[in-house]
Amino acid sequence: MAYATGKYTYPSPLEGYENATPLPDEKNEDGKSFKNPARETLSKAYTEFPDPLDKGRRGGFDVHIYYLPNNESQTRYAKELWERIRREFPELRIYRFWDRPVGPHPVAMFEVNLFTPAQFGAFIAWLAIYRGPLSVLIHPNTVEEGEGISHGDVERRNHSQRAIWMGERFPLDLDIL
């Protein structure tokens, strides 16, 4: 079963569990959270991005860290954060430090690519603490060729409907995608 809202469709969150036994109503010791049925193994999502996330050269997620170039304090913080990320996470792909808007991004920024769920979990948790006064756009990179939608449509959806924000949200120029 698929769901449709506006121009987007979504697979059912219960795909693959259609005939599962009902969940128990039993609560954990905290009296609030529910006891979940045990699994023999952890979800594959701990070690592999789910489809249609890109598992190749592009990586599953782009992280755009924004700063206001006319704000001296933000610019200094962003440069220090860029350096710290390169030292703390040398396995990640980190791009140049832009001092102006580029592409659909309305302010100066730099970009980091994430290739595995482990990198995503470690880096995004770290960034929640260390991003300081800066805003962050996290968007997936998906591979959806052959589904009757253009590359531009996929990019617009990834940068908007599927985007995750930390801090203040900036309006993107999606027409450029």
C-alpha cells in the first residue's frame, strides 16, 4: 500500500509487517513506554541506508552548515567548526568554505557528506552540540531513476519535503535545482 499527499507518494510504514501479530500493551518499568517484541537481529537500518538513499559515491546525506558572512562572530565560529570537523571526522568528505550563497543555498555555507548510518548517527549527534549559533540543513541523496520523475523533482523533494533542519530554517531557491 502506498500513501499519496499532494504530489508525493509514500510507502506504507508497515510494509513487510502486514501479517505480524498484534503488539502487546504491556509497559516497561518506567510505566510509560511500551515493551516491544524482541527481534533476532537488529534492523538493517543500523548498518545500511534504506532504499532509495544513495549508497554510492554521492553518499546518503548532505549536511549544509550555514553562516551569515556579514556577521563576524558567526563567520569565525563557522571557520573554527569547519576545521574541527576536518580534524574530528577525517573520514567524512568535507567541501570548501563558501563565503557567499551557492546553488539553492541563500547564505554562505560549507558541506559535509555522510556515507553510512554510523557516520550519520555519530556526526549529527555531535553537530547538535557543536553547531553553536549556526543553522544546518540535512538532506538525503536518493536514487529514483526510472520512476517517471525528473532529477530536478527528486532534488527539490530531497531539499524540501525530506529535509531535516537544526536551528533556524533558511528559504532555499528550489527553482535552481
